[in-house]
Amino acid sequence: MRFLLVDPPHKIWTILRAWTPSPGCLQLLAYLEREQFDIEYMDCTLNENPWRDLEEKIRREKPDVVGISVICTAFVYDGMNAANLIKAANPKTIVIMGGEHPSFMAEETLRDCPAIDYICVGEGEVTLTEFLRAIEKKEDLSKILGLANLNEKGKFVYTGDRPFIEDLDTLPTPAYHLARMDHPFVTLPSEGKRGLVVNFSRGCLWDCTFCSESAFYKKTWRRRSPKLIADELQLLKEKYNRDIFYVGDNTFNVKREQGIGFIEEMLKRKTNQHFWLQSRADLVIRDEDLLDGFREAGVYQFMMGLEYHSDSVLKDIKKHQTVEQAVKAMELLKEHKLMVMATLLIGHWDETEKDRKEFFNFFGKYVDHFGLNLITPLPGTPLFYQMKQLGRIKDWDFRNYDYLHAVMSAKEVDDLEQLNLIYRDIMRRYYWRPREMFKMFSPNPILRHHHRYYITKVAFNIMMHEVFGTPIWVQPNYQEYKDYLVERGEGLPKELMALAK
Ligand code: B12
Ligand code: SF4
């Protein structure tokens, strides 16, 4: 039985201009490999001809089962297009899709894309293993928890929730050997050296209304132990020459012991690697005495979800954090010579022009890296259900659910395009300030590189686009699925074109 895991072709984020093999996919692959399945991985974004290579591989190799991974809502149409192409290339291949968005929207996704046979709801390692074994032995699938499908009568069937894996230390090291680690896209150009996104924990103990991670992991948090984290980082250094990491864990130091263990391990290993961690303001304050240790262990930046400058909005989105804590955390990080990145949310329903001015002045003062987002009702989150009920969601094209596009109107600004302009205007005003320009000459090499990258590459590209209409950067191998079908022409059924998203 041959299984192919596909990360479908995606358009690379213009801000990042880089790609990273999905940590979730690498974890799944390592698990299946340990279970001795015959597996392969195709991270299509890195292929020279992403859609053509996918189609040809399916025609040539006819895998029995193909798994499609969709890690964000914004990627779901890429996953559906891939499913349609795979089924057209080999109708006998069984297609199973997994990831946050299809888990939350299982029935809608199955109905919208009949080429998907099954959806894995929730964590994938155990469900996929049981699923593949059952297919191999032609056994009943109805007892396998975490599976959704439409039965012969078109009725939605769900086998029930799969309990979370209790101990993440029981999982093998992600299968980096199956990823194209040497591909030129697999880096972090904004951070300087050879970079990578890694992930060492799942979930979070808080319940911010807009957060899909907290919803997916049902307000729980599990983590790999610091020793295994350090082993993985050392492997990445020694075998893959990786020095700098964006650690994808939503909240790295939920427990103090995690931070202490990480610091001890990294100081012991002396790998000279650098880390960008994510946390909350209250946890940074709690761990004030560890901040020097974090820096010495290689941490150069903390990203905190500070979101907004007013306590009433923070209360409304259930951040369980105050503006006073945000200020204190930013000051502490500066005091301990750590860079501050804040992720921020604008576009709230009651927001006024005056609020946005105050917001800009407030955060513009402190942060080194301004992670501005537009509030987005991601399917599965409390915000989504609330906004849907209130009828405030105006754009149902999930491609735009990337925090960079307005999809909900605000009380004073009904037009989404207007909100998009407001967003771009704030970004422009932030990065073109003299103090940001000076950061291009900062004595801190990471901050200097970072700002040179953002201003000369990203901001300049956007400015040229807005003033002279020059194109926005896109990866050279990018091809829209529809364009591929047109190029492909006759060989494919006509209905495929109608299904293209
Ligand atoms: C790595 C990563 C990326 C990589 C993409 C990697 C890739 N190849 O797709 C990069 C850095 C490029 C990226 C970009 C973006 N990302 Co991102 N990213 C992550 C990150 C840090 C890790 C994902 C991960 O591997 N998690 C760990 C694994 C264990 O979880 P998992 O992926 O869900 O996989 C499990 C299950 O879902 C399931 N599963 C998954 N796939 C499959 C497939 C099959 C067949 C089966 C059976 C099961 C299965 O099994 C897995 C193991 O249990 C997460 C945050 C996080 N901590 O998760 C954000 C996250 C996924 N990203 C997010 C977003 C919004 C984006 C962006 C759209 C915009 C942005 N502002 O960041 C951009 C995309 C723009 C673009 N065009 O590139 C959101 C998604 C929210 C949502 N519901 O839509 C997240 C959750 C961060 C957040 N909290 O906001 N991202
Ligand atoms: S603190 Fe961050 S990760 Fe945790 S629920 Fe809130 S937004 Fe999500």
C-alpha cells in the first residue's frame, strides 16, 4: 500500500518570500515511517512545475492513498484543487485531507469538493495510521475515531473525536530527511542566516475569541521536553546547517519549567543558534528573571500578541491581559536587550479613526517589528460563529482569510476595500518613518538585516506597485491552478475547469 502526503501548491507569502516544510507534515511522515508504511512526501510549492509535477506523479505512480494537508484556512482552495486534479489523474486513489480548516469545516469541505473521500478531524498521527492499516486490510473504517465522510446517500458521517496524544515526547523527530531542506526557498531571508520554522508544542491554555489554535486543541497545551527540542535543534545545525529559527509554538513558555529547561539545554549544547519565540505579555512578566537566560541561550526576539491599545477591546476579544501588562512586558524585553515584535489586530467593529491614531502612536513607540493584522473570523473560532450570526462577514472567499485582507466590515467603515486601504496606510506610515529607516543601520545585526530586508525588499516593492503599477513579488514557479488547466488543455475532463477554485 503506497501513501503519498501532499502539501499542495501555494502562493508564497510576499512578506516572507520563503517557504518552510510544514512541521505538521514532517511529524506525520515520521510517525508513519516508524509504523513502516511505504510513504512519500511532495511539498508541491517547491516543485518547478507544481501542478504538472503533481498530476504526472499521480498518473505515473498511482498511489493507493493520497493525504492532503491544509494548515490554514487561506490554503483550503489549494487543497481542493489538488484533490480534484488527483482524482482526475487516477480515480482509484483514495483522498484524505487533514488540517485545522477541514477539521472545523468537515461537512462543508466534503460537500464543496467531492474529490475528497475522507477528512481527518483533529490530530493526524494515530488517525492516519489506523486509517491506512484499515485500508490495507480492507477493514471497516467506522470504528476509527476522527474520520469524517459523506456516505453513499450523501449523509455526513463523523466517527467522533480522537483523543489528543498525551505525551508529545512519544512522537519521533520530524522527518527532515524527506523534506527538500536544500531548496533555495527553504530559508528565512528576513532573519539573515539559514533559517527554518519549527514547532515544539501544540495548543494554548487561553481562549482568545479569534484564535483557531486554541479552538483546535480545545484550550489544552502539550509540549516536547527541552531535551528533545535541543536534540532536534542540534540535528538541524549539524546535518542541515540551520542557525536561526522562527519557533511556531503559539505560546512557548506556558509553563516556567519549559523556559528554564530550554535555557539550560541550549546553554549546555552551545550550538550558537538563534530563536524568535512567541509568548504572552503576562508570561514575559512572570519570567522576568529568565529573560537574560533566554538571551544567552540564543533568543533574540519575543513576539507577543498584544493586539490593541485599549483594555475594553482586549476584554472583548478575551485576551485576559491588560495594556499595562503590554507596556511592562515591552519595557522588560528592551531592558534585557531582546527585540520586541507585537502582533496587532485592527478592524474591530467599534473602531474609529481616532482609535487608529492612538493605536499607531502607542505601538509605534515600542516595537521593533510591527505585526499588523486585520481581525479575521477564522472558521472554528468563537469570533467566527459570533460574526456569522451578526451578519458581519462580507467576504466568504477563504483565500482572503490571511489576516492581511478585511473580510468583515466595521461600524464606521462598511467597505472592505476601504479597510484594506486603511491597513496598508498604517503599514506604510510605520515603515517609512525616519526611526524605522535608522534601524537599517542599527548596531544589532539581526535588527539591521531585518529592517533592510523589509524596507528595501517588501516595502519598496509595495510602494513601486502602488505608485507605478509594477508587479508585486511572486515566486518564479508560481502558477494559478486555472492557468495550469488552460495550459493543460484537452487531456483533462472539462468538468475540472468548472471545479477550479
Ligand atoms: C509552519 C507555519 C507556516 C508556514 C507554512 C508551512 C506550510 N508548508 O504550509 C509559513 C511560515 C509559510 C506560514 C505562513 C502563513 N501562515 Co502559518 N503557521 C505555521 C505554524 C507556525 C506551524 C504549523 C504546524 O505545523 N503546526 C504543528 C502541527 C502539529 O499542527 P498541524 O499543522 O495542524 O497538523 C496536525 C493536524 O492538523 C493534522 N494534519 C495536518 N495535515 C494533515 C494531512 C493529513 C492527510 C492528515 C490525515 C492530518 C493532517 O495532523 C497534524 C499532526 O497532528 C502555525 C502555528 C502553529 N503553531 O501551528 C501557523 C498557522 C498555521 N499559520 C497561520 C496563518 C494564518 C498563516 C498565513 C496565512 C498568514 C499569516 N499571517 O501568518 C501565512 C500563509 C501565507 C502564505 N501564502 O504563505 C495560522 C492559521 C490559522 C487558520 N486557521 O487559518 C496559524 C495557526 C498561526 C496562527 N495562530 O495564526 N505558516
Ligand atoms: S494567547 Fe495566543 S495562542 Fe493563546 S489563545 Fe490567545 S491568541 Fe491563541
